[in-house]
Amino acid sequence: MGAVSGPGTETPSRAAAGPKQARSRVTRRHLLEAAVSCLAEQGWAGSTVAVVAERAGVSRGAAQYHFPTREDLFTAAVAYVAEERSAALRELFHAGPAPRPAVVEALVDLYTGTLFRAALQLWVAASNEDQLRPQVTELEARVGRETHRIAVELLGADESAPGVRETVQGLLDMARGLGLANVLTDDTARRARVVAQWSRILDAALG
Amino acid sequence: MGAVSGPGTETPSRAAAGPKQARSRVTRRHLLEAAVSCLAEQGWAGSTVAVVAERAGVSRGAAQYHFPTREDLFTAAVAYVAEERSAALRELFHAGPAPRPAVVEALVDLYTGTLFRAALQLWVAASNEDQLRPQVTELEARVGRETHRIAVELLGADESAPGVRETVQGLLDMARGLGLANVLTDDTARRARVVAQWSRILDAALG
């Protein structure tokens, strides 16, 4: 409606809509960020709309206005942070082609932070909760496709060549496995050695 | 004590100890197997000693006699099934050297069944529960070392050569990541293609 209204239809309440919408967007973002930290730190069992609202300093009513269900809030949160991470990764390599080891390292890094911890909690909870499964399955497929696209682009891989698609997929599977290995202990040193070795192997495989 | 007693010390109660110990071992095994299925299907939140005792058809008191705490029961259960899987894997290749693709497939299979689902639930729960973390961290390190040893042996990898240790580690990280990809959806077809491609790459890397 707003987009088709002429300037003559402007009223005081319309004029206030701008800042109000901006505040609403900020509230939404605070909720999404609080939801991801909450999930990563406390797991699905400890993550409710009420806990996140308190963390974000937002009323429970406002939280429920933005996200009617617990499932909506937490899948939206993981989706939001995943998009932020993807955008940051593209941005990082915007300047031009990067050496493959740096790309592999950046891809692996996608699976070692708060986002991965939160996504893992959601993923594992969805395997036992019928109510959560459809949304998380759809989300993982979407994020997975997007990460694959970014990986192909940044690695300069030619997917028309036989096996290249599976080579890139396997690399991302490895990155996911490395992420899992980092959940209980700090696996940084071992991971760096594995990544260095597999960067060489990947480089030879991709030609 | 029993091992050093002569035949003259045998009493009716001693004679019954054999079958009694055998029954105790069977009860223990039933509890461990029920615990793994329970964890895989219902997650950590739904897995208690009482639920497992009922599944195994054992009294709660008997379950608590074998496993004083919830943490004891579930870490022992994952350890037990992991040892069974390792033994079966060694047995499978006992006849002689197997082709590498078959070995890679068998290694990846370690991460796609009920055991992996159960271990994953425990692993993720341990990241949020201080009480569970030390036991699970120790268990994962132990199982990880054993799986690595088996992989090196079955792949005929020479770890004295530079990079070979990290090559095998990366393969197991990939297998773990493939396991995670199979938790919400049946990833069998995609996994087979990735494994076939990375078997070729690994074969070239190991020489």
C-alpha cells in the first residue's frame, strides 16, 4: 500500500512508520542474534522464546509478534546468521581470485563458530522432534546449496568436469566433520594440519 | 578370589555364581543395547535410566546396580557398541588386504547407523552439560584413536611418510561429516557418489 500512495496521502502516523519499522527491524535482529547464542550455549532444551526475549531485552509479547512459534524463531535465527556468514565470505574474496588454501580455510571456518554450534543443536533436536524436522530439513538444504555455490565459485572449480561436483561436496562434508570434532575440545591445532594436507590434495584433484 | 580357590572350597553358593554372573552379563548387555537405541531415537533429553530399564525389561534397581548414574549408563553404552563395531570391522577384513574403495565405504558406514546417531546425541548434549562433558570427551578421544588405528591398518597407509597421518584423519573427518548429513534425510545416493570420488582421490594421495 505505502509504495503506491502519493505524497498527498502522507499523514502524521505514516510519517512515523519509517522509524517504527526501523525499530521493529532492530528488535527482530536482536532476537535473532540472541536466539543463535542461546541455542549454541544452552542447546534446544534450554532455548525458548521467553529465554531469548529476556536475553534480547525485548518483551515476550514483542518476541511472539515477530515469531509466533519457538520453531519459527530458531530456524529464522540460524537462517539469518548463515546468510550473514555467506555474505561475509563472498565479501572477503570480492577483491579477486584467492589462493585455494585460503579459500579452504575460510570454508572450514564456517563450521567452527557459534553459528555451527547453534545449527548443530537445531539439527540434532530436529532428528527427534517431528514438529521441528520439516523446517530444519528445508533450512539445511537451502544453506547447503548456498554454501556449495560459494565454494565452487571461490575455488574456481569447473563443475562440468566429471567428479568435480563430488570433490567440492566431499570437502564441505569434511569441513562439517571438522566442525563436529571442535564441539567438545579445541581442535584448532590438529584441524590446521588436516586442512593444510587436504588443501594440497584438493589442489591436485581440481587441477 | 574365585581364580585362586581350590576345588575343595566349592560351596552351593559358589556353584551358582557362574550362571548368576552370566545372567548379570546378559542384563548388562541388554541395558547397554537399549541405551544406545533410546539415545538414537529419543535424544539425551528423553533418555533416562528408568526409560532404558523399561526398554530392556530390567528393574530400575538392577539398572542402577550396573550403572550408578545416567552418565555412566549412556557413555558405557556408546563405548560398548563402538567396540562391537570396531571388532566387526577388523573381522570383515581379516581374510586379507581389501581394495581401498571397500575400506573407505566400510569406514564411512561407521558413521551412518544407530551408533553414530546415539554418539551424536551424547556429544551434543555434553557440549551443554558440565556433568556429562568429561566422560564424553574421554570416550570420543578413545574411540577416535581406535578408529584411526583401524583405518591406517585397513588402508595400508604408511604413517611414517609426511602428510599420511593427516590424510587419514581428514578422511575420518569427512566420514563424520557425511554421517551428520544423513541424520535428517536419507543421504545414501549422494554419499555413494562422494565416497566413490574421494576414494579415487585418496588412492592417488596414498600412492
